Amino acid sequence: MKVTLNRAVFIQELATVQRAISSKTTIPILTGVKIDLKEKGLTMTGSNADISIETFLESDNEKAEMQIESTGAIVLQARFFSEIVRKLPETTFTMEVLENNQVAITSGKANFIVNGLDAENYPHLPIVERRNQLQLSVQMLKQLVTETVFAVSAHESRPILTGVHFVLENQKLLAVATDSHRLSQRIIPIEGETSDFNIVIPGKSLTELSRSLVDDEEEVEISIMENQVLFKTRNMLFYSRLLEGNYPDTNRLIPNSFNTEIEFSVPAFLAAIERASLLSHEGRNNIVRLSISEEQVMLYGNSPEIGKVEEALNYEKVAGEPIEISFNPDYMKAALHAFGDMSITIKFIAPIRPFTLEPTEGQGEFIQLITPVRTN
Amino acid sequence: MKVTLNRAVFIQELATVQRAISSKTTIPILTGVKIDLKEKGLTMTGSNADISIETFLESDNEKAEMQIESTGAIVLQARFFSEIVRKLPETTFTMEVLENNQVAITSGKANFIVNGLDAENYPHLPIVERRNQLQLSVQMLKQLVTETVFAVSAHESRPILTGVHFVLENQKLLAVATDSHRLSQRIIPIEGETSDFNIVIPGKSLTELSRSLVDDEEEVEISIMENQVLFKTRNMLFYSRLLEGNYPDTNRLIPNSFNTEIEFSVPAFLAAIERASLLSHEGRNNIVRLSISEEQVMLYGNSPEIGKVEEALNYEKVAGEPIEISFNPDYMKAALHAFGDMSITIKFIAPIRPFTLEPTEGQGEFIQLITPVRTN
């Protein structure tokens, strides 16, 4: 294998593959990136126990300035290889596999000789039998992830809750995540013929997937296998393992009748929550208290050591019975961040019952749930 | 005390004082910032075992929008106070000392009540008898610090080497730092009448000082006391303790006859050193090798596990005998960063003798020394 390439283009591809490469793995070859050069182009592969990423750089991609002298394959220690390529002096560089899996990397007057591993020993990625079960735009897929993944559980005590539950049925795709204290759910309509599915994808995989998808205009093909899911774009294959087990029935958790409703502008409410949480973070319980009465809407936070804060909140609309409710401001902050700059409606039943948050416009498609904290 | 202030201006002053405030101190009141409001303006003080900073915000500073209702003083826990002020909703805010050292902080509809401490219990800063022993521009003082402080020792085994040695005599100010492996020295001429001094200032103090000085056009008055030094600008007093003990005689370390000289452009040489050090960092010794012969100038780095690198270097001029010399590339990188974008001349005696680095233009004013590594 001998090839000359544009350095910046190569670095970008390598950075994508590196998302799947951990230096902590116990399988030495998985600290490497597999580089496979054919006449059609350059395939790179990175993998760990959870995800595998394969990128393809076409040889006729003009920006890549690819000049192939001979094809072949090698595995190179990913972290070093990446640092070396980043620090090379010229805009292009040359890789050449020498004897004994050694690789010469040259650019300008700089010559590196690094030790590689035989590409034959690199594990094979899973084979996908059924392709293209569902197609989504990158923009829609990233939105689904952003709106749900923050609510997965960080604890391994119930592994199934560390994933996002995706259910496709009746031409609707539902994504839901919960750590049992809060929940976030988005439903989107799906057009065309689809086969239903019901899977749980690890939250960490989805976060890496989201970071690897850069072009919002592109389409992603999603294919589901026995215990893997494949996300395929024009030049990338992204595999993730699935979580095994039954996801709890979250449908019955979402209430549908309420006694109090209030409408907030997200940025204004978020700023007030952040102020209140400054002090609640120091307290033993980390709670803030929201009080809705006929006269005013107040938010309270306190820490016995530092002090206390109270703020009369600006709101857009309020209806129903007065209520006093306490909750963890960190859950509220995460929920509000997922909405972004819009108006939301928060609906309450009682101080000890979960409350819901929805965009004021377009209710039902995106809903969040927060469990309050009982204070007496 | 009751005062209304522009939030952004206040935050900037507080950030300066906070450089001297550690949350790890064993003296609780020192986790606080002392706020002292008089008719003339607002003085804030922060202090730790090494440095103390006092800033002054004039009441007639228009940007401060200061409205004083009553004067007074209080100590507030610095970290929380700063976070609270940063998160307040309006452009101005009001502080009012209530009973029992409680302080109301209000802005818009947000009301904080925080617990303060009696300002009477805050330690007094040292009194400076002799003022204005030396005057330097902020720009010159920051340059002196940048060019020397990186070379102080990070180890407490020889505490005196953790400071920068400043000597004023014969109308010249010399600043020198060494960790016994490398040395960096700058000499600047001083005009006007001065009293000589010979002090060692902790490197950490100088780094904080440098960060606290923002306006390059300003002048700094330097006053030296028994075991303190005071840097005074128009609105800031910066005190640092001095290190006790005798600084080693570094003059005799700097050689003055050489056998090989080479001239490099700093950015090009630095890039090559960074490439070579990628591999040397993985080796047991972390050394790179520079080889100057009549035909070419080569740089080598290697790591038994990863591989090796060699590079023919671009240089501007070379003279004298061939030499092969090995050194720690981290010392070289730090030295080159201190020069910035210029041409430097490196002068060698022998492979086991320290070599010097100087700007090609203006030699003698700024000189660095690196001890090579013996490889056999």
C-alpha cells in the first residue's frame, strides 16, 4: 500500500473513526485504526465493545487529492497516528507499508517510520442482512437524540434505562428515555412502507452518533439486526450494539388530566432556575420550590450555610388551582435546555405527582415528565 | 452599606481579586472577599498565603454607575457571591448589608439574602513604607515574566528555585529563573534614579500578577519591603511574599565561547521539535537528537514501541564544528515558545555541555540555557 493524500481531509475522516476507538480496551488491535486502500477509495474502521464506525473516502473525491501507487491494508495505533498526521508540515502526506507491517509516513522533509499490525487480524464488523428499514434526515435523527438522550440513566443498576427506547409502529416513531426521576419522549410521523421495530440503543452510542453526523441535509438509513443497529450515510457506517431486556411501559406514566397549567418563555424561566439552583446545590436536598398562587408565581431556593433566594417569575399565562411544588432544579435545567428558545406549558396535578412539560405549540409530539420531591 | 452598581464592571473587579482567593484555605475568612465602600469608591480585597490583591473602583467612574446610599464594609464568600452576581438578570444590581452581617443582593425581581462575615475580622494587608522604588510599563513587566517564569522549578525540594530572581544594580534589571536543567534570563536597562535590590519572587505569584495586569499602556510601581513586594497600578495593589534564601550564582553558568553556531526560524524549528517529541514522549528517556554536519542538519526522535522519526531541518545559517547533541524536547519547546516568532541563534560547545539560545538580533539581553542529556 502506498498513497498520497490531502492531510486536512484525511484528518477529518480519521477523527470520525476515532470516536469508536478507545485507548483503554483490553484487545490491543482495537486501539488501532484499520486502513484499507482499494482502487475505489480508502476505508477506515474503528471499533470498541459498543460501537463500530467505518468511513469511506472515494479516490475521485477532488479535495482528497488521492494518488494511489499500490493498494493494501494496515492497522495503525490510532492516537499516535492521528497526532503524527496532525503535526506533519505539508498539505499532503504519503503513507507506505514497508516490510514487517512498518509504515513510512512522509510529508516534506519529515519521515516517520511507525509500527503497524496486520490488517488480517482486525475483527470483522457484523453483516447486515436487511437494509434500509427506515430512512430519516440527519437533522431529524439528531433532534430525536438531543431531545431524549439526556434523560437516560447514568447508573448501571438498571442497564436497560441507560438506553433510549425506539418504537416504530402505526407509521409513528417514538423515542423515549427515563432514569425513573424524569422522562423525555418525542413522537414523529413516518411516511412510506416500514417494518415495525422495538429496540433500545445505548445512550452513549447515540451521543457519539450525533457527533459523527455533520451534514444536516443528508439522509440516514437505519437497519436493525438481532443485536445491532446500523446507521448508514453516504460515506459512513455506524454500528451500535442494542441493549437486551424489556424497556418499562412508559406510556402509563404520562398523566392526561391536570389541575394547574402555566406557560413560560424557556430562556427567562431557565435563568431563574439557574439562580435558584446556585443555593440549592449547596443544600442537602438540592431542591427549589415553585409557588403558583392567584397573586404571583414565586421561585425559592436556599442553603442553610450560604443564604436564600426568592424571585417573582415572569410568566405568559396561568390557569387552574394554586400549587406549591418542589423539584430538583438540575432535572428542570436539562429539560429546558432540550426545548431551546420557545414557549412551554407546564401542567401539574398535585405536589406529589409528576408534572409534564410540553411546547405550547405542537403538544403531544414532544413531552417531558419530572417527578417532584416530597418535602414533608 | 447600600450601593447599586453596574454588574459587568463589578464582575471584572471581583474576578481580579478572586485570583488571590483560594477555596482550600484553612482560614475561613480568607475564602471571602472583603468589600469596603467609602464615599470615594469601592475597595475589594482578596488574599491567600502567597499573594494579596486589592482593587479600587472609583465612585465617579461613569461605567460603574455607582449609587451609594450608605457606606460600610462586609466579607462575602467569594465563589458564591461571584456566581450569584454573574447570574443576576439586570445590568445593575444592589447590595445592602442587613442585620447580623446578612447581605441582600437584588436585581430585577431576583432577591438573594446571603450570609456574610464581619469585615473587622479580615486580616490587614502589609504596610509599605518605601514606595515607588522602580517603575516599569505593564507591557515590559509582563514580558519579563513571560520570558522567565516558565523556567522556574516545579519541585519544592529547592524552594528558592520555584521563584524568579530579580536583581537591580548598575541601572540594569536582571530577571533569571532556572530549575537546574534549563535557565532563562532577561536584562533590561533602567532609567532614572533607583535603589538597588536583590529579591526572589515566587513564580506562581508572577503568573497571577501577569494575568491581573490588562492594560499594557499603564505603569506599575514596584516597592520592596522586608519580605514582601508590592506592584501598584492606578486601581490595583498586588502584594506577593518573597522567597527567603540565597539564589544560586547563575552568572557563572552561562558560557561565552562556543564551537558550533546555528540560526533557526523559531516557528519552523518548533514544528520539527514537536514532531520529534511525539515519539520521544513515549520512550523511556524523552530525548531527541540534533545532528549538525557539513552536509545537513538532522533531527531524530524514537520510541521502541511506536516507531521513529527523522527530519532534515531548514536552517538559516550554520558555522563551526559538526556536533551530535541530545536533549529533552520539552525544555526546547518551552524555550522556543518564550522567543515567539523570530530568528534565534543556538550556540554549542560540546555534546555534554549546556548550550545557549539567543535572539539573532539583540544578543545578550535575553538568553536561555539548556543542559543536554548524556546518551552514552
